[in-house]
Amino acid sequence: MVAARPREDLLTPAPVLSSAERARGISRVLLQVFGLNLLVAVAKIGFGLWSGAVSIFSDGLHSLTDSASNVVAMIGTRVARRPADDSHPYGHRKFETLAAAAILVFLILVLLELIRQTVGRLASGGAPDVTAASFIVMIGTLAINIGVARYEMAAGRRLRSEVLRADAHHTRSDVYTSVAVIGALTGVWWGYPLLDPLAALLVAVFIGKAAWEIARETSGVLADQVVLDSAAIERVVHSVDGVLGCHEIRTRGSADHAFLDLHVWFAPDSRLDDAHRLSHEVKDRLQQEFPQLADVVIHLEPPPRGDI
């Protein structure tokens, strides 16, 4: 039987932060990029309405969802930092993942709006008023988007945050769409007005791609996808003297807040107190090797027949 492989991004070493430090770091990043995303959205939407360029207006709507998703993410992160309680014994960490899923909803809504706007332009025809100011606005906002996407993705990896990575994917799609819009504006400048709504359709494709990436990552957490390599866990368990092996290894959770349960084998004639002591040593070594483990549940049992 082939062991399930964890997501590659979860194998990247990262500094261990307390939950409070991590939450403050995520909130600080989100607040910083919120202002920049809002500035970009206002500039694109305003100029798109003034010039009649549906591609710029559509790209502005896309940017506006960046700002809205920042607000959703900040709310989700604040809830996620709450400690475990009687109603949520595993903590509130998944609320951050739910916030990332909310970003997906924003993307789908803006995708539908873009399609509506584009179909309307294709049906009615017409050409936008493309000037040098159009290129200045698009190139300036493109530079901001590139900086925001790189900064937020790096912070998401450092803080092991799905919501920051999801938001960075969202902003990165703005980079691609802005490049496409600049290309379309160049074509309109040269006398091909059809390129304006076609660029808006390309924006929709990039948004769909970003939505798919976010859906894949958040569904992995919500569906309890494997988060740690079972072979690495076995190596740690076998490093404890007196332990014969293990099986039924199961992990779930998120990159920074994972749960593990497994069956550990002890000699059939082991005293219960000895086995219990060794199981605590196994747990300590596992949490030392994998600091993201919030809890480890170990079931004591003799090895299967034939493995003694």
C-alpha cells in the first residue's frame, strides 16, 4: 500500500511562532495590502468608467474583490485565534480556512459580473477612449500588484497561512489580467476595438484559474487531507527504544495546526505503565520533530501476528 503524500508546501521548514504572534503577523500583512488593493481598484474602476474601456473596468472589479477579501480574511483570522473551548475542542483554526473559501465566493461573483459586462459590450459594439493616461494607470497599478502579490505570498509561506496564500493567488491573477488589458489597449490604440471585450474575457479566464487554485487548497484542509509524511512519522516512532513499530497513521488539519493519531506497537508482555511511559516519549519526539502538531493520540497495542 502506497502512503499518501502530503502537499509539498507543508514540507518547507518555517520558523515556529506562537499563535498570537502568527495572528498578529497575518493581520498586519492583510491591513497593509488592503490599502494598496483599494487604491488600485478605485483607480481602475474610475478610469474604466471615464474612458469606457470595459477591460479596465472589469480589471477594476477584480481588484475590488482583493480589498473585500482582505476584510473577510481579517475577520476570519481574528476568529481563528480563539483558543479551544468546550464547543470547539480542536480549536477555531479552520475559521481561517473558511475565510479563504469566502475569497473563492468573491471570485465567482466577480467572474459572473465580468461575463455579463463583456457580453453586453460584444452585443452593443463601440470602442473605448484610449489615451496615454490609460497606459499610465494600468502600468502603475500593475507595479503595485506585482509587489503586493510577492510580499503576501512570501508572508503566507513564512506564517503558514492558507488565507494569505489564497489572497496572494487572487492578487497574482490581477497581474496577469493587467498585462492582458495593457495588450488589449495597445490593440485598440491601433484600431482594433474588439480587443477590449476580448481582453475582458481573458480576465475571466485568469479569475477562474485563481478560483480553482483556492478551491483546491482550502478543500484539502476542510476534507482532512494528509498533511504529514507517514514515512517520516514512522522513522520518529522507530527511533524510540522499546517501540516495535506503528501503523494506522492518520493526519489532518492545516500546515501550522495539525492533528495526528496512530497505533504504536509494544511487546505483548510489556507492563502497561512501561508502555504508557514510552508512548509519552513517542509523543514528545513527534511534537519536537513536527512543531505544527497540536495534538497526538496514540493507541497502544501489540504488533500484528507474524510481526513479533
